[in-house]
Amino acid sequence: TKAGGSRDRDHLGAGRCRPSKIGASRRPPPARVRVAVRLRPFVDATVGASDTPCVRGMDSCSLEIANWRNHQETLKYQFDAFYGERSTQQDIYAGSVQPILRHLLEGQNASVLAYGPTGAGKTHTMLGSPEQPGVIPRALMDLLQLTREEGAEGRPWALSVTMSYLEIYQEKVLDLLDSTSGDLVIREDCRGNILIPGLTQKPITSFADFERHFLPASRNRTVGATRLNQRSSRSHAVLLVKVDQRERLAPFRQREGKLYLIDLAGSEDNRRTGNKGLRLKESGAINASLFVLGKVVDALNQGLPRVPYRDSKLTRLLQDSLGGSAHSILIANIAPERHFYLDTVSALNFAARTKEVINRPFTNESLQPHVLGPVKLSQKELLGPPEAKRARGPEEEEIGSLEPMAASASASQKLSPLQKLSSMDPAMLERLLSLDRLLASQGSQGAPLLSTPKRERMVLMKTVEEKDLEIERLKMKQKELEAKVLAQKAEDSKEKENHCPTILRPLLHRTVTVAKPLKKAVVMPLQLIQEQAASPNAEIHILKNKGRKRKLESLDAPEPEEKAEDCWELQISPELLAHGRQKILDLLNEGSARDLRSLQRIGPKKAQLIVGWRELHGRFSQVEDLERVEGITGKQMESFLKANILGLAAGQRCGPS
């Protein structure tokens, strides 16, 4: 009998623990990854009536499955929750997902992962249907309601929500909200937070805003048909929801909570799914990323010094969810059919190992950027008022003493703690006074804004004085530069008067070495060269081999000094170019794999990829669409056009590469 019991292993999270943004004095408390198992009903009701399920639930937290090594025994598993065949979407959401949403309003992160074999119901659990909405629409609806209530007028915090939606397809991070963005990179900042530069973020204030962005993006996700599932997910989908909180009153703190809603692609047995070609390649990428996910869980449970997060884009993105700082829950989806037995056992074993992973959530809190917080004082800032005056100089002291005060006499009493700020910019001073009056009108408790503690007041004083010194230094430098320009003009005018205007001094020529551009040669049929040479406006260059040196000759331009920089590129008429491109496009849309191999730069592997792409996405609208096929880069596309268009335009077929 095998049990997935929980053990307290605090040391597992030690390597992933990061200090709080506000410098907490103790380590964050541990939070184990919670695991829930959902057993879907039989897909075919007739089969379910005649066949017994291979999994049986014992209570709300445990289940058992037959032991394939010994049919007389059963394997028993204990999890945080078990949902049987008759459980609803609301049961799963209310029992496992809804309790973690409150952590977002505390500035902490949360993650929900759907795991299981293909065809087990992961996407149904996360998305659902219009009649039975899944985890994602229910979580967004409740989260937006919470933010509206907590961010209402009169509450201490102002809240905003943004969403991002991406997929990991064949180890490429693609933005589903912007299909033209291409492959994105995953970065990590100095605090250990995972970032994706360039990922689209859409602000949402209501569930209608969420649907307006999410539904079109969901149609961009890659799906395909297999023997086990007509709409099988071919990528891992990640919905990222950020909740930003800003405090309306002093000390003006800000918090950020992230919610990851992840629909993992299912592991596949290609012998049962019948995957071939592109589907086989997609299946290999999915299984490889899930294998790395299992390695990460094992490394965390064993306390290894290195956790292989960077071995896969999926685990790199889940770095905060497994062993990081998020409240995580894994929903393992399993199937009751006996032909899913091995996949079910594998999913249950992974879920049992994942339950041992320890996270350490903490509050992501900091001061807002426009508020001056405690900083380290430099040597210049440590100078007292007398030293600062000596550093400014007599002229700057005179300017500072003559600067008018923008505050009235009644407001000067409030400025008594900051009498050293007489040189402050009047606009900045007026802004501080208006903020102080605003806080006083709202009845805020505590000291006024300008009556700050001594340390912060000194920091503010030194910062303003340093800015004034910098401005004065820039003004002096500008005056010096203007004086130099005037002196240079006067000297030039004197030189013109002393020299005769009829005598012209020769210009000094400077020898500049410029790297020669890379020369390129294009090979074309002799028949086409003869036809274009006969035309009056044709300019054709022929490359001849003389011994070990190669010489460039022109048929119509005998002067060697009139060679252009791009003389190695063959110029043809637009009609021939369009004719060649149309022939290539017809061959891409109508030709078989054998016909495609007759093109230059197209081998058997790329020909199969082109045919598979055409079956999946339809006909090519233009030749440049060939870059969208996996394995063909922009440079290869350029060489492909140069090698094929000329030969096809002349009516000749090029041989295979």
C-alpha cells in the first residue's frame, strides 16, 4: 500500500526563500503546495455502464487504484481534496481555488495548475463552458468583485487589475494577446522575480473587459486533433493576473500580488494517440517539458543544491509556483477508463510528490516611487549647512538669498521645521503646501506632511541643496561654453581680415578606411543571361574564374570605375520576378513533398514541415509566409528566394540541394 502522506520539510524551501521587499526580520512561514484530484466521468456512457472504473474514491480526501503488479492489492493515495465523478465545477472552485484569492489582496502570489494526461479534462476544469464555467472565469469574477469593494472611495487602498495571456509552444513563449510579438524571453530581476519583457498587459475593471480580451486570445492557442482528443491542447497556457495596490495616505505603501492560472498540456503516449509529423514534434516538446517539471519537484523534495528550473521554459516560468513564494494548488485530472490506467498512476505519483514541496509566501510591499524613503547618505549629503554654503560659493549664496518665496506669511509658520529649504523651487514648495492642505482637509491623523521626522527632513534638505548645486554648476558650464564660442568666432573673423580673400587654402583630406561590403554572387541559367543581354536596358555582370583570382566583368559597362557597390546582385525585370514568385507559390500550395524537394534549399525534412504546416493552417498567401514554418529562418528565406526565383522564372526546375 502506497500513501501520499504529508511530511514537514522546512529545509526544502530554504534555497528558494527570498527576503521581503520591506526587509522582514524573520523568514516567511512555510506553505505546502496543496493538491486536489478530480476524477472525470466516462466519456461514453455505454462503456461506463459495462466497464468498472480503475479508480475508486474512498472519502473526500483519499482514493485507491488497483496495483498493476499485484491485482490482489490496491494503491491508496491521500490528498488535500478528492472530487469524484459527480462533482461540479462549483465544488472544485469553492473547495480549492476560492480560498487562495484573499492572499492577492495581501500582496502575495498564488498559482493554480491543472495537470494530467491528455483527454483527462484539464481544459474543461480551467475554462469550462458557458453553462458550466471553470476555474478561470469564476476566479476572475470573484477577484474583480473583491478589488471593487476594497478599492472603493473611503478605503485606504486604491486597487487596479491587469491581465496577460501567453502559451509555451515547442519551447517558445508566445503572447496570445498579441500574435505578432514572436518568441519572448524570460528574465529574472535582482530580487528573484520572473519577468517577461514585451508581454502585453491589459487593464481590466469588469468581467466584460476580461472577456473582451480573453476570448479572442483563447482562439489563438494552438490545438489539434489526436485519436484520444479532437481538441487536444498542443501548448501550455498561462493566464497572469496582477493586482496592484497603492495606499492613499501616508506612508503611501504599494503592494503587488500575482495570480497564475496554468493549463498544462497533457502527457501523451504516441503509440495510442497516433501522432505523426508535426503532431509528433509537438508531443515530444510537451513530454520533455513535463519531464523537467518532474525533475524540479524531485530536486525540491530531495533538497538538492541545484534545482533545474532553467532546463525548460515551463519550469522557468513556474519558478515562483514550485519552491518559490506563491500559495500554490495543483489540480490533478485523471480518467476512469482502464486504458488510461498507466497515465492515471503516473499522474497520481506526480501529485503525491508535488504535495511535499514547500513554498514560502511573503508580502511584496514597498514605498511608492514618488515618496522619499530612508536612504544611505553620501559624503556630500552628510555635509552640514555651513559646509554646504561654502561648497555653493559666494555667487550662488547671493542668488539663493535673492530668490523669492512663493508661500504666504501664514504658511511660513508651517514651514518652521524646514527653514533650511529657503532655496527650494517655488513650484515644488507650492505643491508640498497643497498636499499638506489636502491631507489636513481630509482629517488625516499624525504630523503634517512637512513636519517630517528629523532624519527624513535632513535627507530632504540635503537632496534639494544638491539639486540646486547641480543646476548652478550646469549654468556656469553653459556660460563658459558660450564664451568659448564667441571667442572662436572673433578669432575666425580676424583671420579672414588678415588673409587675402583670393587665396584659397586647400582642404585637408582625411584618409578613412571603410570596410568593403560582403560581395555576393548569384548563379543563373545561361539561357536567361543571353535573353537579358539582348535587351537594350539590361545590365548583367558575369563572374569569370581566371586562375586563383576571380574577376568581375560587365557586358554593357566596359569602364571598371563605374562598378556599383551591389554589382554582384543580378538585376532582372519585374515581370520575370513576379512570374518566378508565382511559380514558387503554386508549388508551395499544390506540390507534394517530392515536388517541394525539387526546390533549392528544401530537403526532405523541410518539405515534410511545409506539407504539415499547409494541412494545419491552409494555403500560403505569399512566398514570405514560408518564414512561419518551423525550421526556416529569415536568412534561409533570403537564400531560398535567390536560388529559386531566377531558375523558375526562366522556365527551368532547379535540382535538389
